[in-house]
Amino acid sequence: MKNILLLGSGGRECALAWKLSQSSLCGKFYIAPGNAGTSAYGINLPISYNDFEGIRKACIEHKIDILFPGPEDPLVAGIYDFCKNDPLLKHIVVVGPSKEGAQLEGSKAYSKKFMERHKIPTAAYKEFNLDSFERGVAYIKRSEPPIVIKADGLAAGKGVVIAQNTIDAVKAFRAMVMNEQFGEASKKVVIEQFLDGIELSVFAFTDGTNYVLLPEAKDYKRIGEGDTGPNTGGMGAISPVPFADDTFMQKVKDRIIEPTVKGLKDEGIIYNGFIFFGLIKVKDEPYVIEYNCRMGDPETEVVIPRLENDLVELILKMQEGKINEVTVQHSPKAAGAVMMVSEGYPGDYPKGRVMHGFEKVKGSLLFHAGTTVKDNNVVTNGGRVIAITSYGDNVKQAIAKSYENAEHIEYEGRYYRKDIGFEF
Ligand code: AMP
Ligand code: GLY
């Protein structure tokens, strides 16, 4: 039996908590800080996922064997190295890469250079900063719009601008490097070619040498129906992805996943955990839009329900360097998740709205995201509030069930997109 500490407080962590707690290998189970949903599966600890000292104390006090960071922040900040350099924590299995490995997500310039070195297909790009501002402007002027401008560092999904013309591109570039729009994160900027295609998310779980593939997913990033309006963390997800057929997935493995895992190993970068490949299919060819060093949210809310293996067993096989001994079983059923959000999201939104109707939900899984308990009520506590996931014989059927149950969850100012998965 293994004692587990899961870090995070979103829908992703609620789905992971649901799954981890089902394992016969799961001993005592804690979530820091968790939400109103995760407390059904383990004990919530009031510790921020960025509070390394707090996490250290909790690991020692609760005799933690497995530390599982859900979000990227603690990984990019080096929680893996923090544990491995501490005599009292170094035995702990950390599900995630070293600080260096997490740079695949933490720095766009780092990940572009990595892809260049390993000939992994991605958009053509150049990197600029304040010193090379004039050259950056000249590069923009030579480029064919649309032009993609990306802050180098973590910017909570807001650091990417797709400019439709040169003037807007220069404006975005200036705001990032001259005005430090995203602070430290936009001191460096990647300017890249726009790829016109359809996106999907692919997840590998690696022990540093071998990998297994989890079910793939597609998320819906824009706030508005028909993919309109500003980007959000994700408004829903489906799995499997109908256009990710065997031929396409073979190209993804050969050209992207294998060179990535091999590249990390050859360069001596410690990476034990998830690699999330944000891909785009252009005509029939896959390209990498971005790497993430963790699972996706809301993709996890459909991927994990379709994973039939014991997740703790997978983690232990990873630790032994024997992930290749595992046969990953994907459920033949489709899964669809609808994310219910607060009015105003992804801008400012209210918190503390009392939620009702949970008991009326039948035949779906509820993964809490931004919720908490106040005066014995479950109340909203974030932009993304709750994910409703359902299974079906196909994506349409799964999503239809989630919509049926979404009607039952009530709170003031609730909003959700009504077109998740409708193109399939
Ligand atoms: P990223 O943070 O790099 O994943 O970018 C956020 C979103 O911007 C992606 O999910 C895409 O929808 C879009 N995007 C980023 N880079 C490109 C690109 N080179 N071509 C087209 N769309 C892009
Ligand atoms: N849903 C996209 C992400 O988790 O980054």
C-alpha cells in the first residue's frame, strides 16, 4: 500500500483523485489543497501546491510514498529536484519530470530548440528579446500573416497572440518584450508560423526510456460556441478523437513521441511522468504546437475515465523503469465532458454562489473544479466550476448524457458551451 499526496485543486485533480482512490494499492490519500469534490476520495490538506516547505512537512508527517503534482507550476519550479535533494524526501516517487524536463512546458524557446535538435515537426520560428527587438520587427514584416507571438514562460494559457496582420503582430510583440505584459514570462518571445489545422491532445506516460500511450482527447478552448471568443482553460473535452485514426497515430508515434522520449534520454534529462503533446493535424500530418509536462485539464476528465488500468500500478512500473511491461487498456466506450463555468469567465467572475442539484445527476461522473464548502453548502470558487463526464457508445451519445445532467446542476450565473463534440 502506498500513501499518496496529489497536488492541485482543479477538475483534473478531482478526476485523478477518483481514479487513484480506486486502486487496491492506494493507502492513505491526501490532496493539497483539493476542492469540494476531492474530499470524497481522500483528505484535503490546506496547503498550496506551490508551497514546497508545506508540502515537505506533509510528506514527512503523512509518510508519503508517491507525490503526484497535477499542475505545471510546481514541476516547472522544480518540485522533483526539491524532493530528490532532500534526505527525508528522496525515496518518494514523484510523478513528473525534473526541473530541466519541465522546461519543455516552462519555456517555449527551450521546447522549440529541443524540437529543432531532434527534428520533431513544429511550426518554423525565431526567438527574440528586447535586445533583438528591431530584428524581431523585421522578421514579422517578412512573415506571412497570421503570425503567432508567444511569451516564452508560463502565462496561464494567455501568453499566445495570433495576429491577423503585421501591425497587430508588432503591437503584441512590443507589449510582451517592451512593456513586459506577462512579466518575466514575456521578456523572451517566440514568433512562429501559423499552422492551419485541427488540434488534439496526446498523452504519453514515460519512465525515461519507454512509454505507454493513454487515450487521446480533444479539448474546446474558446469560451463561445462555434469556437469563438477568448481562450479559456478548456470548456469541455471528448475522447477518443474520431480523426486520430491508426495511420495518423502511427505518424505521431514515429515522428513525435519516440524522438521526444529518446531525445530526453540521450540528453540525460530526467523525465518520469506525463508528456502532454498539444498537436495539430495539418492536412494529414502531425505537428507539435506545444509540450506540457503534466496531464491536461479538462482532457484528464475524459482520458482517466477511459483508462482501465490501475493508475497506482502504472506509477510503480514507471518508477521501476518497466512501463513497457504494462499493456494499457483503453475503454471501448467514448467519454465526453462539459465544463460548467462562472459568468464572466475567463475574465473576472464571482465566487461563493451556492450550488444545488447534485443528487439529481444520474449516469454521469462529476469532477469538481472550482468549488469549496462554505456553511455546509457547496459553493463556486473558481472560473471553471465543475466538469460533467459521461460515457457513451460514441462521442455524441456521451456528450448528450452530460448535457442532460448539466441541466440539474444549478447556481447563479452558470454557463456552459452547448456544442462540445458536435462536429463529430
Ligand atoms: P500554446 O500555449 O502554445 O498551446 O498556444 C495556445 C493555442 O494557440 C493553441 O492551442 C493553438 O490553438 C494556438 N496556437 C499556438 N501556436 C499556434 C500555431 N503555430 N499555429 C496555429 N495555432 C497556434
Ligand atoms: N486543456 C489544455 C491544457 O490543459 O493545457
